[in-house]
Amino acid sequence: MKRRSAVLAALFARAVLEQFSGLSSTGDGTSLYFVTTLRLKGAAQPRNGKVFVAGAQGVTLFRARDAAGVPPNSPPCTAGGFAGYLSAETSTVAAALLFQTNAQGPCSYPVNTNATEIVSAVGSMSVPGIVRLSAGGRYAVVYLSATSRPFSAVSISYLDLQTGAQTPAPVPVPGFPQYIQPPYAGARVVANDGTALVAIGGGSTLNAGYLIRPGADPQLFAVPNALPIAIDAGATKVLYQSPIQGLGVLDVRSGQTTPLASAELDADGPVMSDDGRRVVFRRGGQAHLVDTDTGMDRVLTSDPAQISAAAISGDASTVYAVTGRGVLLKISADSGAAAEVIGHTPYLDPVVGSLVPGFTATLLGSGLSDSVVHGTVPLNPYLGNVTMWVGERKVPMIELAPTYLRFLLPWDISGDLRLLAEAPGDNTPFDYPEVETTAPPISFPRAGAIARQDWTQTYSGPVNTGEYIHVWAAGFGAVSPEVPEGAAAPSAEPFSRLTRTLACSNAEVTYAGLAPGTVERAYQIDLRIGPTPGYQKFTCTLDGADPFVFLTLNVVQ
């Protein structure tokens, strides 16, 4: 039987796009801690991940830090500075805020950049690695990976929150292909007496785990081929997931197991209340609530936008759920009654792919629209109710969808950029979504696709001496007449030709300008190949300035 574990999905798959992530409810369900890159309206807050609290007084900022690089003169392979917060975990005595540092390169292996800030009434301290708290006790457990590779060695230690002392936990080193899995956000892995879970991954047949306790030898997890993923505050129940048995709960004292969800059906992101009474998970895009004593499963939501994340309070009274439109719901676990804490909130993913000036840029996100809208040429800087900005400049939009948008990045802009989607939400305290990124300048013109005289495509030839070829390119700069942003280049005279003179070795330039009919900043360079045969570099200049190698082709007589 082939099944993807929710723990594996949480660790090794890229995080699901969601406005509010790293959810953690207080014990009584009155407040929810969460992380987002969004900023409150009218607030001058950093654009990286910040920790907020949603409670009776609305949404307030709990923790924010400006991004900072690794300290100067740090040796290679050093982690330091600050990139952004990733998740939160609450307890009655402290909050553990997982954050990402930056890495000093170059390095032959990916540096582990996970660290945790522990915030309490007496102050805060930062600890390398992933730190998880007990619900109301003095213990925390630190999971520290040697690198950020998925199968990197992990050391585990106890952290006494009263004394600050950190003591290694004697966990046996698993043999390849098994490996220790750090816990994923939302699942409590430390009980109040210090009993903690260690999950050992190994594919579909080698999963295992340990129960560890301060001053005691590790105890092998009693359910074969299962990953322990959450424990209650009293250390009496352990939530586990198995590719064969599915999702279930082990009674630590009696050794009995209660099945909660079949292995044939996905149970994504399962988390258990601190009192061990209930488990919430996602299936089919909706939140499910299961009683751990009876195994009774209730579907809590029926939202067409689907549920991207869910959390449960320590006393099992309250479930928080985030929808694909960025709505935060507070749901009574007893009655199922739901209240909207935060309304529809558009979002842009802070991870941006490569950007090329003059060409289409795609930003992923969620809650951006209710349908797919396509732009028509000439393109406008708005589609539906969304307007796209690059810095203080409106830019043409190409396509808008619920989970992405496409726009035309201006050809004459590069460097550090602020991208903002003016996408109004509904009953949200957050401002328009924006991200910071970089578009490297095109330092010299680059050739793209090449077509022969009859317009058949070629890559490196051969082409004939005296033959006309067509080369599409980027980075040639200004043209005349200039084309308004979002409009198509002229398909008849006057064509938009380069304002500078292009000359190339062993070739006559017969046309140099925008490719007719194109909206992106694609140039068409038509060349008549000269008399010299053989593999050769075509070196070109613009107005006689510094030469650049434009093409390498095989020319035959």
C-alpha cells in the first residue's frame, strides 16, 4: 500500500500557500497565534514573517524583527542574522517562535538556518534548532539538524525553562535509510512531565519512534511501522500515523490503540488537543474533528475555498481554520458554530521565481480573485478588482486567478523591487499583499530562439553562408517609435527599431528592433550570414561600444 505520510508532507514538501500559518491556539481557545508576511493597515512593519495574535481585542502584533544578514566577517557555512518567523507554539509559561536565519556562503552543503526564540514574562532567548514546548510544564525539547538537508543527522536535547540548562537526550542513532524527523508545526510533542516524542522515518516499511523522558532510557514506540506525531499534556495518549493502519491514538498505559482515520483516506496536518480528547485534521479540503475515545469523525467545515490550515485549543473546545481565501474561522468544537475572526485576505507568496525585465512575471498567492480573468491587448494595469504595482509604477496585468497573477515586468526596471497587488479584501485588518525581490539587470543582450531563413527553428546550426536568419533576443534597450507598456509592437512600418546601431562580425544586420506583434520586450534581429564558414562566435557592438558575443553557430559553405 502506497501512502504519503502527513509528517513527511509537512517536512519535505514546500509549505502550502496560506495567508496565516504556524497556527497555535491558547489552552482555552480565546486567542490564536499565527505567522504572516502581511502588514496591518497603516502600520510600518517589516515585510518578512511576523507573529500576530487574534483575540478578543482583534488582531495585534506579537513579534516582528527587521531582516538582518549574517554578521560581517563570519566564516563560510555560518548561520546568523534574521530572515523571518515561521511558526509559533504557545504554553502557559512561554511561547516558542520558530524563525529562519540567513546563511553565509559559499558552502558545499545547505546550512541549517532553523532557530527558535523563546518568549516568556521574564524575557526572551534564542536557541539554534527547532524548540517545542510542553503545554504547562517546565520542559522544552530541542531538535537540531546538522544541515538543512532532509535526511541530515539530528541531535535532541532537553531544555529546562526554569534553569536554562540544556541536556542531551540519549536517542539511538538510526541506521540508514532511517532518519530522525523534526516535528511539524501545530503538533505538541512534549508532555508536562517531559515525556517527548521522536519520530523515525524510513519510507513505507521502516517507520518507528521513541518515547523519551528526562533521566530515563528511550522507550521504543509500541505501534509497529508508525510515526508518533503528538502527545497529550498528561503523557497518556500519543497520536500516530502509519501507512498501513492510518491515523490512530495509542493509550500509553494500556497499550490499546483507537483508529481515527483509514490509511486509504488522507488525513493531512493532524493535531491533538492537550487534554487528548480530540484530533483535528484536513481531508478533501475540509476540517475534520475526531473523538479519540470513540473514533467518531465529524466534518466541521464545508467551505468551497477549502481549508489550508487548522489548529485546536488545548482544552479541545475550539478549532481555528484558515480557508483558501484567507478567512480565519473560529469554530466551536461542541456545536460546530463558526465565527469569522478575519475576513477575506488576499496574499502573495514571498518566494518569487526568477524575473527578467520586459517579460512575463508570475507571482503565486491565494485569495487574489474568485475566478480566472485574462487581459486583452493593450494590457491594462488592472484585472478584475486588482491593480499591480512595481514600486510606485503601475504595470500591465496579463492574467489573474485565485492562486496566482501574471504581469509584465517593465523592460527598463531592475534591481531591488517591491511588488504590490492592490487587491482589496473584506473585513480584514491587513493591508494589500506585497513582496520584496530582485530582478537582475540584463548586462548585455542575450540571444534566444533562432530560426533559419524559412523560419524553421535551429539551435546551433548549421546555417549557410549568405543565408538570412532570425534571432529573438532580450536586452537591446530603447527603440523608436517606443511602444506603450502592454501594447503590441508594430506589425507594419514604421517598425520599432533599435535607437543604437548594431553591427556583428561575419554578418550583415538587416533588421534590429522589437519582434512585430509581441507584447513582451522580445527583439528580433535578422542577420545575413557572411562568407566565413565553420563554428564561430558572432561578436557584436552597439554604437561601437564594448563588444559582446551574441551567437555561436556552425556555418557551412
